[in-house]
Amino acid sequence: MKLDLKFFPDPILSAKCEKVTDFSKDCLILIDQMKKALYSLPGLALAAPQVGVLGRIVILNMMKIQAKPEMLVLINPIIKTSEGEVALEEGCLSIPEIFEEITRPKRVEVAGMDAGGVEFVMEADDILARVIQHEIDHLDGLLFWDHLPEKKKNKLKKKYQKNRPETKTDLERKPKSIKNFSSRAFSGSAPRQ
């Protein structure tokens, strides 16, 4: 299965993802495909809905974030604690060429699972903390501009749509349950429309 990057206004980007409960071969194949996709993209990280899958999976390219030659896999990540505050410019693979300053916590403690389903807790600060928060937002159906006041958000949407106008196919796409990737890979119900 080839993974295609999804762009705003694809409705899958505003759908809440399902928790991963089955770490089968299909789940590992998806993770491997997401890693390969991220290697070929200019971004720092990739969340499953950005490639059309409603599962709580995030891949981070640690080479680009902290000069470590590895990909970090976060499954079902949640932020347990956060502290500090810093405003930095953010962008998103799913909203190309749009950037804006977003205020987020400077440090976070994140709980999640690795690709084998082993639970872990990690601390992250600075850019790693920001990237993790941005990707967890994707899992909850949020884009970075959702942190902005409505007026600013609408201005950015108009700017984006001016450069990439909506097409009929953009408007016809519907979010797919992660069950469409494989009924064995995940559990949970399809999102309500």
C-alpha cells in the first residue's frame, strides 16, 4: 500500500484518531511505510492521519531534530505534564508554505508505546517538545493554526487557499477508519460523520 500525503482541507486532518491496541504485522508494515515516507519528505515528523490512516501513530525523524540517526516511533502518545512557554514559527507538511508563530509549552513529559507495544515515558524540551505536541495535535484532529485566534486562522486559510484552491476531489474525500488499512492492525470504531 502506497501512502499519500494528505493536504488541507482533506477531512481526515480534522478527524480524531483511534487508539492502537493490536501490534500485528500490519501495524509494523504501516510504521515502516511511514518511516520511508518521512525520509522522502522535508518535514521533521509525520502523524498517521497525514497519510490517510486514523491511528494514533507518530514518527519523528531524530536526525533532523537532534542529529541522531534514528526514527522515533510514538504510539498512543499523551502529554502527562508540561511547563514553560515559548513562541516559535511552525509549519506543516499538510499545509505547505504556510508558517506562523505558535506558543506552546517548552518542556513536556510524554507517555506512549514503541512499535512493539512497550510502554515508556520520556521527557522532551525545546524543538523535540514542540514537534511532539504538533504531531499529537494531528492525532486529535487539530492543525497548528487551530491554536491561533479565529481571525488570524482565517487569514492563513485564505492565504493557503489562494495558493492551492480547493478542488472537487478535496471536498469529496471522507476520512477512513484505520480498519481500512487492515482490520487486524487496530481496534476501535470508525469516526462519526
